[in-house]
Amino acid sequence: MSFKVNRLMSNFILISLICNQTQKSVQSLAEPFRVLKNKVFATLYFAESISLLGDTFTWVGLVLLSYQFGRDVLRSAFFPHRFSF
């Protein structure tokens, strides 16, 4: 009987330690987002995020456009008879 009680207590202590560690992990994950409680900062942060997304689309568009122009230049360099007027 004593063995079962000791085992039960050790399991209870282990579970409480795991729960405590999980709670600390969740708190540490939520820590960086506490600054978003400030409405002005949150607005600025999300506006900057949207701006960064727009900049990314611009860079992707520029890369695709330069690839398209470069491909046309390479075609005219290697096959000049196709593009002569």
C-alpha cells in the first residue's frame, strides 16, 4: 500500500512539474506579443508589415520583368535573323 501511495505521489509531482513547465513555455511564447497591447504601436507594426509585403511584391515583379527583357535580348543576340526588319 505504501508503495502505491509513493508511486501516486511521484506521478502527481511529475505531472505538476510538467504543467508548470508548459505554463512557463506558453508565457515565454506570448511575451513578445505583449507590446501589441499598445494600440498606436500595433497600428504602426501592422502598417509596416503590409508595406514590407508590398515591397516584396515589387521586388518579385522587378525580377520577373528583368528576366523577360533579358530573355528577349538573348534571343536577339543568338538568333538575329528572326528579329531583323
